[in-house]
Amino acid sequence: MESNGLEPLLTNFRSDPSTTARTKALGAISSLIRNNQSGLAAFRLGNGHAALKDALGSDDARLQRKALHLTQYLLNNKADRNVAAEIGLPNQLIHLASSDDSGVREAALGGLLELARDKTPAASNALPDQDKLKDVLKSRIEGISAMDADDLQAAREERQLVDSLWKECYGEPSSLREKGLVVLPGEDGPQQPPPDVAGKMFEPPLRAWAAPRPAPAEDSDSGSGKKDPPLLLGP
């Protein structure tokens, strides 16, 4: 920040002809402004929101995912939510929620959920196209319902996001919950730690020496039995 490093990063992010360079510049910007008020203020002054909107319209899924993750972070702030609504980011999120890329879909749904959870009067128009959003969510519910077991496991986050967003927008659980597809059997159970096989094989010498040992079997003729000599310590 002291060396004014954000400005060239924003320039690269906005206008570099290489998508890879834009993606890397966005990663650096994201690291620089997170939990950094001066960096966030400079991002706003540098018209960073408009650059994010352009990145969301890219054909590159990796760039879209990175832009969506930063967008979701910014939507936690009221001022950034207002800017996002003004430049039409919510409609882009709705469009990307039906992307062919699962990571893009999940990130877009997460951003929409942040907007839907804002119940302040000023946020009443945060999701203006409710009909379009409902159509997208219905389409995702149909797509999830048709998945096989492996795909359902992989889509765990998307299943929960779709159900949570439906509930926030329409005040009732989605049909995924009725079908038992929000939480699959075994997903809500605590995970058991794996057995410590290596720990038993490579027990530290001191702990192994101090471990209790089974008592020796008593000899019926204790008087004739041989005893081990005592262990002497010292030089």
C-alpha cells in the first residue's frame, strides 16, 4: 500500500490481454484488500467493482470463480452491497448460478445468499429479478434431484446453498429437503478419527519404556526360580 502497488494490479486486472495475468492480479488484489480498510477504500476509489463485473462476464471459469469469491466477501459490507446493486451484480450472480461449472455455481449461490440474508429496508431491491431467481433455483433442484449418488456427494455444498437460498427468499424449505437430498444419510454424523497405526509402530522410546508391562507368571516353585539381577544405575 505504501508503494501504491494496488493501482498497477487494478490496471492488470482490468485490461491485461492475458486471462492468466488478470486472474493472478485478482488473486493479489483479493489478498491485499481483505481485512485491510485502506486497501478496500483504494479498491473502491479505483472502480474495482466495475472490474469485478467485467470479470464475472468472462468466459474463463477460473477467473469467474476468483471474482465471485471476492464479490461474496465484499457483500458482507453494506456499502459494497449498495454498489453491487447499483451496477447490476445481482443479476449476474443469478445468471452464473446456472453455470456448467460447479465451482462457479456454488460461489454465485453463496453471493446470492449473502444478499438474501440482508433484511434491512434498503436491501429490499437487492434481488430485483425474483422470477428469474426462482426459475434458476427450480432448475438446480431438478438437476440435483437427477444426480446419481457420487454426484450428490460432490454437490453437497450446492445442495445446502440451494435449500438455504430458497428458504431465505420464499420462507419455506425447498423440495430438496422433502426428498431428503439436503443432508444425505451419514453426512451429519461425527467423523471418527482414523486409527493411530503409525503411532503404535513408532512409539517414542521413553513412552515405550514407561508403558505398563504384564506381570510375569508366578512360578509354582518360587524358591527354585531364578531372579533377574537388579538394575544398577551409575558409573
